[in-house]
Amino acid sequence: MGLLDSFKAKLSPAKDKVSGLAQQHGDKIQHGLDKAAKVVDEKTKGKYSGRIHSGTGKAKDAMDRLAHKNGTQGPDGGTTPPASPPPAS
């Protein structure tokens, strides 16, 4: 087992925990991102509004991907549950 494989194996439980927290507190996290973006935008007097909006959107997308890691990305950008195996005959 290589160093990278060992690192991934040790990181897996942490990723699962973060995913669970993102699922439980997703609304609070997104509200916090919006609030922080608003404060920063006010402090910079709107000079970086586009960049702040872009960064906030990317952070929200990343949080959504973490929260829905068991689903797959659908064609409309939403998540769909993983496909179930075909029934045994």
C-alpha cells in the first residue's frame, strides 16, 4: 500500500463525518456563507461583489456535494439517489 492509499484510508472517516455534519446543518452553513459574503461586500463597498458572489456560490456547491456524496449528479444539476441493484431472479 502506497503512501497516498494510506492517507486516503485514514481520511475516509473524517470525510464521512464532515458529510454527515453538512447534511444536518446545511441550512445554517449556507446562511452563514450568505451573511459572511454580505459583510465582506459591505466592507469592500461593493468593489469585489462579483468575486464574492462567485466564491460564495462555489462554496455552497462544494458543501452540497459533501452533503449528497451518496447521490449522483443528475442532468439538471440536482442529486439523485444511487441506482439500486436489479432484483435477483
